Amino acid sequence: MSVSKELKKGAFVNFFGVVGKMAAPAFLIVVNRLYGPEVFGIYITANVAIEIIIAFLSSGFKDGALIFVSRFADSKDEQKDLYTALSNAFLWSVGLSLLVFAISILFGKQLLEMIYQDDFSSSLITIFQIMVLSIPLMAFERIVLASTQGLKIMKYDAINNGWLRPLALLIFSILFWFITPTITGMALAYFACQALLFLISLFIYNKLFSWKKLLSAFRNFKINSELVEFAIPQSLNMTLNRFITGIDILMLPAFGFGPAIVGFYGAGSMLIREIRSVKMIFSTAFNPFIVRLHKEKKFDELSHHFSKTASWITTIAFPIILLMTVFKDHLLIFIHPEYGGDASFMFFLLPIPYLYCSFSLAGNIVAMTGHSKLNLMNSLIVASSNIVMNLLLIPRFGVVGAASASAIAMFILVCFEMIEARFVAKAKMYFRDVYRAHLAGLAATSFLLFAFLTNNESLGLIKNPFIQAVGIILITGGILGIDKIKKLKTKLS
């Protein structure tokens, strides 16, 4: 089977995982409606903090497990190396998570009280002390799922992260609301969800891997220096990467913004962030091929599939971004009537999913080819810039300043990643393969700008959001459809 066909097959499986993530907006609505915007504001702040911690503990070892499983899985003679790598990934990731868990219990309260005001910090401490119990469980689960991807089996990640996680979180949040409709109920729902996924990951490991070989690797444990040298910088990189995308939510309450405002901003940010799932449909399937093609020094083939995959992602993501622009106010009000304020800050967040979906596949190439130190350098520079920009912009512009800082940070990051993919990993993005998707999106953007700016009364119908949505779909579909027809005519002639 060709790489393109395998990629499409993996992407198709991942697509169903992303469809399952439609439960995430449902969760957003349910939590806000049941628990209220204030509880959601506290929850999303704690959730960002937990995600940053788990990125530090597992991201590098997760990617390392994927790389080493992908490298050794096809050879029976290299099974010992495979389980040596897995034992390292589990030991370092889960072991460090237990250490961080202990530190959080001992010093987390004091740290949160230093950063946040009393009314915010007391609620945040309550939810954080329960949610932090999930960290070791999440570390184990992520290593297992990454290992299955190394085997080029995408369905388990799609099922767990695409369907089970959002659905379980949604169901548990409803169940615990009947027991304790407070911040404690929300925290218990989060922990119950992670505990369920941990149990499922045990079943997945038992089905695809050997406990006996893993225990043997632990008995004869030796440090895999190549994995550790890759994983530590990569973990730091992904921690900073997650910090870059979540610092706005963390810093708003630090500047005195209340839980309801943080919830309002967090709801909008979460809606925008879901668009980034489009990239995950393809990038998760693409990662094992990056390892293989780069190892075989097939740089031109890698560049071709890099460009083609980026084009597929942009083709899907760009219209979704524009539709989000049209319906942003309606969506926020639907989540909770109290979110009926000025949602213009979402305009400043929209460049983030565009840049991420269109160009950040380059970051996957840099990471999967073993250049984790470069990724770390990128994230250090961008995170530092983002902190400075948030410090400057939030006091002056509030939530608009927070959104602008995040968008600028994402632009800087993709610039670094594109340059490194080109000159270090030797993977080019071919303009001829990607321009059509951007052209279609830009044409639809021009139509939308015209609709927003025109004051011509005879064109009043164009102000209707549903007419705008139809226009976006027809323009993007029409431009891409014309290109397909031209290609078909060329083949027939």
C-alpha cells in the first residue's frame, strides 16, 4: 500500500475520533448551563494548568515511544530494544508524575495563593487538589496510546481521545451535578473520566503488547540514553507549547479578572481550539511516516506528503474558521445567556487555528526526525515573548489583549518550525501543492469582509449569517471543484 493510501486510511480512522470530539462543545454547554459560568471559569483555569503539567511529564516520552515502536516493531530481532524503550518511557513519565503529584499536594496551595486573589485561589485550590490525582493515570495512558500509533494502529487513539474522553467527561459531569453541583462535583467528574481511560489503556496494552517482556525489561533495566536525550527537551518543548496556548487563560485571573469573565473568554477560546482538531485527523496518521521516510532519506517524498497533507488540512480548516467567525456570537449565547457580551476578542483568536492547521505540521516533522532541542529553543523564545506580550496587552486591552498575544505567539512559532523543517529536516512545503486551499479560503474571506463592511441597503440580505455561511461553502467548494475538474480533464486528454 502506498504512503498516500495508508495516510488516507489512518486519517479516515482519526476522522471518526474528531467527530466524537463533538461531545466537547456539548460538554461546554452542559457545564455552563448546569454549574454556571463562574465554575467553568475556575475549571478551565485548573484544566490548563493540568495540561501543562502532563505535557511536561509525558509529551517527550510519548513521542519517544512512538518513534522507537515505529522503528523496532517490524523486526523480531529488535523486540528487546522496543521493550527497553517502553520501560524507559513508562518509568520516567509515570515516576516523574508521582513526584510532581507529591510536590503539588505539598506546595500547590501556597503557589496558587501567591498568584491569584483569595476568592479565585480558594476555589482553584479545591478543584486542583482533586484533578491532580489524575496525572499518573494520564501519563500511563498517553504512553500506551502513542505506542499503538507507532504500530500504525490509529483506532485506539481515535476511540479514546476522540470519543471516550469527551463523552465520559460529559456523562460524569452530569452525574456528579446530581450529587454535588459545585466545583467539587466538576473536579470529581474529571478524575472519574481519567480513571476510566486509564483502565481502558491497561486493556489496550494487554491486547497489543507483552506484560512479560515489559517486566523483563524492568528487571534488566538500563537507561535508553537516545530516548531520554530526545524526550527531555521534547517534554520541555511541549510544556512551553501548551503554556503558550494557555497562558492567556492563566494570566487573566492573575490580573484580577473574575471567574465569569475567565469563563466567557475560556468558552470562546475552547470553541476556537476545537478547530485545531482538524490537523490531528491527519498529523497523527502522518507521524509514523515521517520517521520512516526520514530514516530512509527519502526527503523529496517526505516533502511531497508534507505539502499534500498540509493542503488537505487547510482545505477543511479554513471554511470552518470562517463559519466560526459568522456564528461566534450565536454560539457563545447558546453556551450560556450570560455570554451575550462583546465577543470581538474571538476575531483575534482566529489566526491561531489557521496558522496551526496550515503550517504547524512542520513542527511534527522537526520533532519526529529527532530534533527535539530545536523545538525546545522555539518554545523558549515564543513562551518568553508571549509572557511579555500578555503582561503588556492584558492590562490595557483585557481579553482582546490576551487573544492578540496568543495569535502573535503562534505566528512566531510556525515561522521557526517552517524554517527548521526546510533546512534541518530537509522537508519543503511545495507552494504548487498548497496554494489552492489558501486561495479558496482567501476568496471566501474577501466575501465575508465585503458582507461585514457594506452599507448598501439593497444588499441587506448579505448581512444574514446563514446567507454568509452558504456563500462561504459555495465559494470554497466552487474554487476547489473547478480545480478538480481541470485535473480530471487533463487526465482524460
